[in-house]
Amino acid sequence: MKNQPIKHWSVDDRPREKMALKGRRSLSNAELLAILLRTGTSRKSAVELAQDILHSCSGNLHLLGRKDLHEFIQTKGIGEAKAITIMAAMELARRRGEENEISTSKVNSSGDVYRYMKPVLSDLHHEEFHILLLTRSNSIIGKEFISQGGFSGTVVDGKLIFKKALDRKASGVILIHNHPSGTLEPSIEDLRITRKLVDFGKLIDLPVLDHVIFTDNGYFSFSDNGKM
């Protein structure tokens, strides 16, 4: 089968036909990716090309979703059109997750915050700062985007945070930002800005309840770790 075009494979081994006959769950990640690629090269089938792409990220779909256009086209046989097709599919998957936020409308733990916001902050190569707005009973009013920065930081405007909270008549605020580097440890600046916002929230009776740092593989809660 090696190096043969997919059209010469048995019907059961062709990704599209296999999906039609056996359902989407019967396909491997490489076969699903091959459907997006549509064609291979003169030397490799679409499935083999897909295997090369997966190998470049150790088979990790989270790492695949973080690849940019330049990184995709480093794989021989992947041009701009194929790369953009894969990136579009990964973005749709991310947005699907964003629409499928936790069913509960109430925050009972830092884990709830992580599950609620992870689809928004997954696969980013830059920092973003958001806030989650709550009622007095910790029901979720909504989330608000505050700022976007580079790989190692973003500017946080306290006036904007509390204006958005007051405009939405929130009774509590949870601070949220991601660390693209993957480190969960808060920086000195993270600690400083958190203390500043907590203190101001106390002055106006609008408490900052937590600050949650996100990575693709975990989170750090200031409240859980006694740093509020």
C-alpha cells in the first residue's frame, strides 16, 4: 500500500469511503487529517503526509492547533492552501468548544472558571487578559475581553476592568489571563497587579474573587493558593 495513491487502496482503507461506511469515529487522526489534505504528493499518499504532520507535533492535537502558517509549510508537501485548510479546521474546533462552555451558569470553584474559559484561551501564542463577571450568588453574568499583548505580557487597565464590571452591574470579578509559555507560576507583575486590583475592589465594594492563570494543560488559582 505504501506510496500508492489512495484511489488504489481498498475501499475500507480510503478515509472518505471508510467514514461513509463505518462512521467518523472509525478513522484515526491521520485519516481525518488526510481528508482535509485531499491529496498527497508523488511520493506520499495523503495519509502518509498527514502522518508526517502529526509526527512534527508528536501526535499532540493541542500542539497541532498552535501551529502557524510558517510552521505547517515546513513539512514537505504542505503548501499554503493545505496549511490554511488545516488551520481553519482547528479554529472551527476551538470555536465549537467555546460555544460548548460548561452547562452550569454558576462558579463554584476555580475549576469551573478554567473549564468555562479554556476554549477562549486555548492555542494562543500571545497573552490575553479577560474578566468573568458574577452576581452576588456567583452566577455568571458574562465575560469581557480586556487586553492583548505579546508572548510574555499584556497591559492591564484597572479603570477599564471596573468600568466594565460596573456597567454590567456585577457584584464580583474574576481576573483571567493566559501564559503561552506554559508556566503556571505567577510573575512578580502578576502578583503586583492582582494586589492592586483586589485593594481597589475592596474600596468600591466590588470584590475581586480570584485571578486564574491559564495554560493549555492546567491553571493556577491565586485564591486556591492563598495569594489573594
